[in-house]
Amino acid sequence: MYTAMKTLLLPFVLLFALAMPDTLSYAQSDLTSVQMIEGILSERAHRDELKRINIGITTILADDRLMDQSARQLLQQSQAVLNEILNHKDGTNVEKLVEFVKWLRAQGEDQISIRDTGATTPQQQFVLDNPLAGQEVYLTSIVHWVLAEYVRIDKAGAGTSKLEGYLQLYLHFRRMVEGGDGIPNGLLFEAPDWIHSRFQQLTVDQKRQFLKDVQEAREESVLPPLPDEVPGEPRTPQEQAAYEAAYQFIVNNTPPP
């Protein structure tokens, strides 16, 4: 309910931006990841939101009530990434924003809890006054769009940090981002070797959800595309074989309910 309420409060232009179909990127499969991401980060609505978040971080860092040094370090690192994105339309370090959006959501949840009980400390009042608490929806979607292009185009070559960031979005925000349930199947296709070792580190519940979402994606893949969908590039026999082997690995290593 919390996420749904936040979404409903977003301006209409934001909702329109969040509805941007993933299939738009597939129509430009000849572009490199850098070119695709530069296009995403050039969108005016996205840039306006990134600027708003950046200004909010400056306000928070200037607040002496923020005593948590690890939070300060996270905010400073996140602002450096945002400046890199805004100044150069460069998504090289975008995965570093995943921990930041987790923090924003946690602040929003704390804000609701404090409002129910009443603030009794300066730190609790800081949370109530935090201008970015619970403001992660749009930013999370931008991070998702950028990471999705890195993984789709560069595959395992995107690097461990981006693959991990993409997985973290699934584990923590799969119901928030458009197409979040499709992330596991995408990882099986684009980074089948990487997912082998990483899958073993998931919890039992995460493994079961991961497999469930992969199976649903496989069922949907045999359906004809919708009128507004652009089919992706066909997989090579080698890619398909690697995917099927990764899928069987997931099946064999997921504990039954």
C-alpha cells in the first residue's frame, strides 16, 4: 500500500515516464550500451528528477542532525554519481545508486512509523523533515533502465558490479520497477555463467521466487507479441543452449516448497 500511495501522488508526467516500455530499446539494437544510456540520460523528465534528487542530497548533507557517518558517506558517493550522470550523461557508476534508493525507501518507512508514534529525538525529527524520504520510485526506475541496457547489450561484459546491481533491484524492488519480474530470465540469458555462483548465495525464499519468475517469463515468451511490442533479436543456438543449461541449474538447485 505504501508504494502504491507514493505512485499515485507522483505528477502525471512522472507516471508517463515510468510507463515507458522496455521494448523501445530493442528497436535500436545496433546502438552500443553507451549510446543507449546517453539517450536515456538525455531525457528532460529524467534529468529534472535527477537534479531534484541532487538538490535534496545537498539539503540533507547540510543538516547537522544527520549523525550517521555511513549515511553521510553514502549520500556523498551518490551525489558524485548523480553529478557524473548530469554533467556527462555517463551511467558508468549507476549501480552505486542502488544502496541509495534502498536508503530512501527505508527513510520513508521510518517516516511513517515516526508519524504514528511521534518524534522524540532530533534524529527522528530529521527523518520527518527529510525531503527525499520515500522518494525513490522514479530514481529506481531510471537506475533500472540504465542497468537493463548494460546487461542486455554488454551481457556478462557489463561486469560483476552492474550484474549485482541489476540483481539487487530485483531482490528489493521487483514490484516497483516496470518489468522487474523479468530480471531473472534476463540474467539467465545474458549472464548464465555468472548466475550459477550467485544463485547459490540467495536465500531459499529468494531462490523459489527467482525460479517462479523465470518460469512465468518462459510461459509468456511463447505467446505472440502484443501490437506495441518489438520482438528482440533471435538467440543463437549457442546462447539458447547456455540459457537452457542455466535454467536447468536453477531448477535443480531450488528447494521444493
